[in-house]
Amino acid sequence: MTVRAHPVEALLVVDVQSAFVTGPGAVPAADRLLERTGELIARARESGSLVVHVQNDGPPGADCEPHTPGWELHHRVEPGPAEVVIRKVRDDSFEGTALGGLLTDAGVRALVVCGMMSEMCVQATARTALELGYRVVLPPDAHATHDIPAGTGAGEAVPAATVSRVAAWALSREAETTTPTSAVTFAAPPSRPS
């Protein structure tokens, strides 16, 4: 899909948690991802856009089990009406959360989805946003995942960059998947969440 000049009113930062971006469990492109998501957060804050940090609550023993070091959000949150944390237990950030109501109450029509993991939570969240009628921007340089290892009967390993590209490609008929982080523009939503 082609790049649009129209600004977006919300930024969804999906699962940018310590377990996925630091230490041995970090995705291959963690430094680049953190730079790009940090850039998006700063520009969204500056414009007054809604910033939603989505935090995955993993099951007991998972790297992102609640209240463990790996569960912590990597980026600092500036709590307030225009910046919130939504916790989830499923891939889709809308499922079982207040995200849909928050976006509706703010009057959001267009949003950026970035974060982790491209083929799981990022794709599921972007797909639901599209189904709900939002304009979705999925910057190719602002989401990441792990390599898919080779498996018995499953073929060769698949590099993380390929996995991320295929995840975005699956949404490319409806979402803006070629707009790089540097080209994303933000605006405050029509109504501020309370």
C-alpha cells in the first residue's frame, strides 16, 4: 500500500518488554527496534497523540510472567490521559482488554502498530484494528521477531527479518506496510481519553 501523508492519532507499542529486547532472549534486531519504537513514542508524545503501551502477561514460568524482570516494559511510560498501559493475555491486544473502548472514546481513526512479535501479537493486533475500520500503519522497521528454527519435517530455519516481512505482507492489501518510521506523522486525537 502507498504512503499516505495523513497523520495518525494513536501509537500502539506492543510487547516491548525486557525479556524480548535484552539478554539471551532478545530478538536479533533488538537495538534497531528499540531505536525506532523510541522515536515513534517521542514523536507521538510531542504531537499529543494517544500512546498505548501493550504489556503481555505470560503464563507462570514464561519469560514475561507478570512482575518478573522480563515482564517489565522497556520504554519509560509517562502515565496520563494520553499515555496508558494495557495488559493482555492473548496475542490480539483488543481481545479481553479496554483497548477498543479507549480508541473509540478518543476518536482515533488511524493508528500505528509497532513492537513484538511480528507474526504473532503485532499481526493479530493490526488485523483486528483493520477489521474494526481503523487505518493502520505498520512501519517495516518498527516491528521484530525471532528466527524460526529448523525443525524435523518443517524445513530450514527462517531468518527473523523474513518472518517479519511475511507477517506484514499478509496485511499489505489493507494496512500501510511500507511507510518507514521516519515518514509517520502524528496528530492529537479529536477527543482526549479521560
